[in-house]
Amino acid sequence: METTAAVAREIGGPFSLESVTLADPAADEIVVEIAGVGLCHTDLAAKDGHLPFPLPGVLGHEGSGVVVAVGDGVTKVVPGDKVVLSFNSCGRCAQCRAGEPAYCVRFMALNFAGARTDGSNTLHLGDIALGSEFFGQSSFARHAIAHERNVVKVADDLPLSLLGPLGCGVQTGAGAVMNSLDCKRGSTLLVLGGGSVGLSAVMAAAVRELATVIVVEPHAQRRDLALSLGATHAVDPAVGPLAEQVRAILPDGVDHAIDTTGIVPVLEQAMLSLANRGRLGIIGVPADPSAALPLNLIQAQVIGVTVLGIVEGGSDPDVFVPYLLDLYRAGRFPFDKLITTRPFSEIDEAVEAQHRGEAVKIVLVHERKAGNPTWN
């Protein structure tokens, strides 16, 4: 079928809206008409060459929409169902069988290779095969092919066009608190970065009833938002050394820290902010793929530090996304407060606005067309 996609033609270049050809769905594949798609730092990291993905290609991995066609082996959804798209996983390795699909041994091949496992591409621009299958979806488009493993069916009472970030950024931040670090009631948390991932962690911390939640964020508006969402303190990193600011609040240090920045000096300050037996969760994607965290071995041994790499919040989307939506319905996880919508056609302008800090999470929405399924 013919559809419209935002094509990244070259590393560091702008997106280009193009008419592209979407393949027919294979047996386990699902065609989704995209209602909205979140703009994530990971998309931009891939476009700018910080993460592996073949260009020209179509990115986008926080899509939500309506199923319009399914392969003959699909039983999970039918045309007309509303879905959130998330990361892909194999379903067969030891991690997937243990309910840990975020650590699937084939994660990179299934989410970054740019083609199906048989080497075919789901998207073409004329005779040019485009990098596709980004996170098993490539949803910077009017239509996307996803897989039975990476769609989550959602109810009709929800604002469909806003739900895509639950499939990555929101579940990553919330899952870091609830799954990966499993922060307990009354414990303390340092969140480095007040973007959508960091603020999702703040909301999860509020649900878990943590005693102290400190957010470090240079933008005053985001600091204010963090406080409104449940943070107890919001720190400006420009005021002084981060570890000193944290220990002025908690002299013994924090139990947990989550980094969303990928900036090594920030991570070093986080290490200095940890309490004995403290844990540091690493989420942020560094601009330099070779970036490494210097670790003082004596310090690490003396305080018993744990450094944990976190992917997708250690989440199983089929379990965790519905849980977050139940919290949202109950008024306990207002992720929609993070979202600003813009027309899909303004994707480049949205990138610049998000870079300037004018919005926490931009969701690009498509106009509805006559005769198409409606979304709210």
C-alpha cells in the first residue's frame, strides 16, 4: 500500500515527508494506521548516527493507532482494535521466556537492523529499500507494520493518539522505578533529567510513596512540573556541584539514582550522591557511543554500590502498559501532563522545539480522514 512517512535520508539531516510503499503483512505482522507517535531522543540518536540504523530509513517507535490488517497467523488483535506499539522481542530466548523481553538476546537485531529477519524491507521509496522495522514498527508514518509481539491492545475509552509514549519513554522511566530498581515505599530517589523518562520516574515514585524524590533539571519550567507531579525537591545543576546539593538534602545520600542524560560527568556526580548500598540505574543514550563511566573501585566496594543498565524499564509491555493505564484512569499516573501535540507534518519543527526545552514530550498526530476509524 502507499502511505506517507517521514524519511531520514542522511545522518544529521532533516526529515523528508515522502510517499512510500508499505509491504503486505507477513504471517505474524500487523498493519496499523497511526493516530499519534511520540518524538523520542532515541529516534534522534539513530538519525544522528549515535545508534546503529541504516539510512535512508524511517524511524519512530512510540506509535499508537488502529489495526487495519493482520497476517494470517495473528490471533492477538483484529482489524478495528486500538493498539499501542512497543519494542520487538523474539519470545523464545531465556529472557523472553522469563518475562523479561526488554533483555531479549535478539533485541538489537529485531529493533535496529532495519529489515525483517529474512532481510527483506517493509518500506520502499520507489526502487530504494528503506531502513525499516525500527523497534519493530518504524511509526513515523501514516501506516506502519508491527508484530504480534510488540502490539498492546487498549480500550476504547482512552485518548488513543496520546498513548504511544507508553510503549517506550513512559514505560522506561516508570519501569526503572517499579521494575528494574523496584524502589520501596519510604526510600529515596535522585532523577537526573526532567524529560519524559525522568518525569515518568517521578510519577512512578509518587505511586510507590517514596519519601524523597530529587529531580535535577536545568529548565525551570520542567523543575516546576516535576514538583507538581510528586518530586519533593527540584535542583538546578547550575547552582553548584550536584553531589553537594543532594547531600544538603540527604546527608547520607540517596538510595536510588536514575540517569536519563547519558552525560559522564553527571553520572560521576550521581555516584558521589549515593548512600551506602545505593543503586544507580543507567538509561540515557550518550552522544559518544564509546563513552564509559570511570568507577572508583575502593568507593564502589566500601559503599556497596550497584550500577544497573536499564532497557525499557525492564518492562513486559503486555503487562506493564495496561497497569500504567489503570493508574492513569485512577488519576495516579497523569502522563498526559507531559505531552504536547503537533501535526505530523511539523516533525522538524517539533524536533527543534523539544531540543530547546519548549516541550517535555511531543506527540505528532495525524489528521483523521473521512471513512477512517476515529480516535480521540
